Amino acid sequence: DVEEFYIRSWQPGDRYVPLGCPGSKKLKVCFRELKLSILERSSLPIVTISNSTIVWVPYLPPADNFKLDTHSKTALRLTYELSKAI
């Protein structure tokens, strides 16, 4: 099945399951660990699927339930690059 992807901004209370972790973690905690400012947090794109499940956030590992395994037939590479002011 092909899912539709959506991009939105961070919302308080957002959680996801990082790759290799047994449970979910608040993005706010992840952002604090990375020492990201509120401005940086609010400018990052949050990639979700249709039911609002978080798939990927820049600087963080992908969500565990979207990892590649031996049954994977396709993959999507997502990258994030800050634009440089001219």
C-alpha cells in the first residue's frame, strides 16, 4: 500500500517511536536533547502519513515502524538542508 505523506510543523504533544526504541518519545524531549531553540523547532518540517503518524523529523532517526527490513521493496530517502541566505 502506498501512503500519502504530509508535511507540517511541530505541535506540542507530538510523539514518535525512534528507530530501535521500544516506546514513543516526545519530540519536545528530542529537541531539548539536541539543544534546538523554539525557533528552530517550529521551522523544522515534520513528515507524517495520513493518520498523523510521524515518519521522519530532521536531525532525528526515522520512526521505527518505517524502518527497512528484508521484506522492503521500496525506500524513500528524505534529506533536510538549511537554505543559505543570499
